[in-house]
Amino acid sequence: MHSSNPNLSSVKQMHIFLTVTLALSLAFINQAVAQKPVAKPNFIIIFTDDQGYGDLTCYGHPSIKTPNLDRMAAEGQKWTNFYVAANVCTPSRAALMTGRLPIRNGMYSDTRRVLFPDSDGGLPQSENTLAKLLKERGYSTAAIGKWHLGHLPQYLPTSHGFDSYYGIPYSNDMERVDNVEYKESFLHPQIDYFRVPLLRNTKEVERPADQNTITRRYTQEAVTYIKANTNKPFFLYMAHSLPHVPLFVSNDFRGKSERGLYGDVIEEIDWSVGQILNTLRKEGLDKNTYVIFTSDNGPWAIFNEHAGSAGLLYGAKGTSYEGGVRVPAIFWAPGRIKPAVISGMGSTLDVLPTFSKLAGVPLPNDRVYDGFDLSAVLHGQANSPRNEMYYYHDSKLFAARKGAYKLYYYSNNPLGYPAKVEKLEKAQLFNLQHDPSEKYNVADQHPEVIREIEDMVKKHMANLTPMPSLMEKRIISQKN
């Protein structure tokens, strides 16, 4: 005979109740976690001016010390076949901002090559810059440093999707005073030799800009901006004015490098990179911020040791040889980017589609883009989708690359200045993976490769509608 215990029954009921409640609570929590929106990633582009492929320790320079960039490369991805879309400033920057070849966005010229203080043109409002695309999706956007896509108000960064701008509107050698000899002004520069303005948004705040402190001030602006946007996704475009000649450096770095004044400048830029990355770490943003460091074209070789080095590459700024258009490129985002050395092709043209994809921003389908989405490469999931590159010298297609092979249609002065662009009687072919210095013409050995590249070029041209150059017209002086 069994006796019943009402207290035991109550305990069992309570146990069942608690178990069900806990299960429901865990399910609710899991659902809430699953539905919690993932924070949008931040983006920073650090863009230098005329820095050569061989100017960093991690790219082989024997005397310039770049510990912050070396660490960035070790923690991220170092790309060894990374290209700009033009061999001089303005068209190169236009390609970075729009993901489109300069011949499509009008930022090219067969006569002037870049914009000047008397130019009345600039990047057209019809172009979708990366800043404009990200701003439309709630991003805070800021441009710091050299712009060079038009100095009139309608062309400045604040008219192209950037909330704020602090920097110089064109190259640091422009508006040179008339009473100083050309070579002297570059080799022994003084601040007042160059009447370059410093702008805050559209307002001039300093003229001439104190270029000795410009890298330090750009850096402080960047650090302040990052700290002010810890709770909002942001895009920072940090475009250094240097190492474009004339070279300037702060007292803290003057005479510190084994490479002379040029090395001093690069080592101060390396310090600047360290300040930005350390700020991201301190603010807890490093795991959610993609940073790329690269340059706008190769070194300005005619200025001898005041210029940088293209390393083992042939050619320099102003040419579409490898030394003029292949640049250092480091991608960094700890925990997101898989550390590696990437020998596949990439380009500044790819930055806009890549960052747009990472931000969840669809590209408008009303125009042709020349970039590829590299996000799968950054995450270690695929090889680079880019297998081709078109090298324009103003309106001319100077060369084209498919896979390892680069086919030349024109020749030029390898120093870049003065330009001597001439049509080749017979195209030249180089295997860049075997011969990055472009010493050995293998055209006769590979006629089938030439045919493949020529077929590729024909398809490219069939899909190309050039925009007329927007860089030819000058401001008409109102003076009598």
C-alpha cells in the first residue's frame, strides 16, 4: 500500500515550471542575439603622394624604418601586384574615389595631365564617390589631406559626400612664388615658396600652409575624428600631401632617418599610421575597421634623392611602366582580414566595390564600374577576381595586362619627365611574375598570349564610352 505526498507533487510541478521558463528564456535570448544588428564596419583609406613601391621596410627598403606599417602588413595582407589607374595625381585619385577609369569620369587630359590652381574643372557631381554611397547609408564621412579633384567649391570633398574636409586642395608644389628658381624651391624648400592654401571645409584658414607641421596636423585631425565617431560607422579618407616634393618634415623627425630628408618624411608618415591604428585599438574599433594603406602613383624620379624608390620595378611617376603604377598596398582589419602576402592583382579601382560590399551598400547599376570586389580575398576565402588591368596614359591605352603578361603598345621616357610617348612599331610583352623589372621582351615566344590580350582589349574598347576631358579649361582671369 502506497501513501501519497502532496508536497512532493508541488515540488515536481515547480521543477517543470522552472524548466519550461528557463527554456523559453534561453530561446528568447538566442532569438534576440540572432536579431541584434551587426555593427557596420568602419573604413579608413590612408593615401600617400608619390610614394614608391620600394619605400617601406616590408617592401624591401634597406634604410627607411617603417615599424608601424611593417606591423600592419604582418597583421594584415600585403599585396605585391597592386595598381593605381593612372600614373599621376588627379586621374589616379578620381579612380580611387569612383571605382571607374579616368577616361570614364573625365578626369584625364592629354595636355595638362593634372588639375592646377587655374583649372575650372573637377570631378563631376554625376559621379558616385565612395563617400557619397556610404553617407547615404548612415555613415559619417571625412576627408583629410590632399584632394586634387577640383578646388572650386562645387568640386571639393564637401560636394562629393564628405561631411567635413581639412587639407590642401591640390599638390603641395603649386602656387610657387615667381621670384624663386624652380630647382632651388624644390631642393631647399621654404614654407613661403609655395602659396598653397589650407582649407577647413570650403573656407581658407591658412596661406601658405605650414607644411613642416602638415603631417602632424593631419594626424591629429584623424585621431580626433575617430574618437568622435566611436558610436557611429565612419569612413575616413586620409590623403597625405607627402612625400610629393617639395619635402617637409616636423622637427621631431628631421635628420632622424638614415635615408636623409626623404626617409625622414616616410618615417613621419609611418608614425602617423601608428597613431591612427593605436587610436583604433584604444577605442576598441580595431576589430571593426578596415584600413588600407597605399600610394597614388610611383616616385617622381627626376628629383633624384628627394624622390622615392620603385624598388626592382622599371619606370617612375608619369609612366605606365610598373614603377609608375604598381604601388605598395596593405589591408588591415584584425580578426576579419586573413594575414597573407597576396600576389594576385588588385587595384585602387577595387576599393569602392570592396568597401561597398562590406558595408552592405549596393552599387547603382546605371554606369560601368572598373573595379572588382576583393572582400573574399581579404577574408581568405578566394583568390583575386582581377585577372586584367588596363594602363591608360591620359586618353591612350598604353598597355594591358592579363594574368602574368603585360603587353605594351607605346613607349615613354622611363623617368616620366619630359614625356616621350611614342607608338611602338611592334608590341612588347613581359611576364611580370617572372620578370617584374621588365627586362626581357618575350613577344616572339608567345604570339598566342598577344592574341589573347588583344581580344581582351577589343572587348574592353567595345564597352568603353569615353567622357570628354573635364581638365582642359582654365579659369579666365578677371584682371585687365
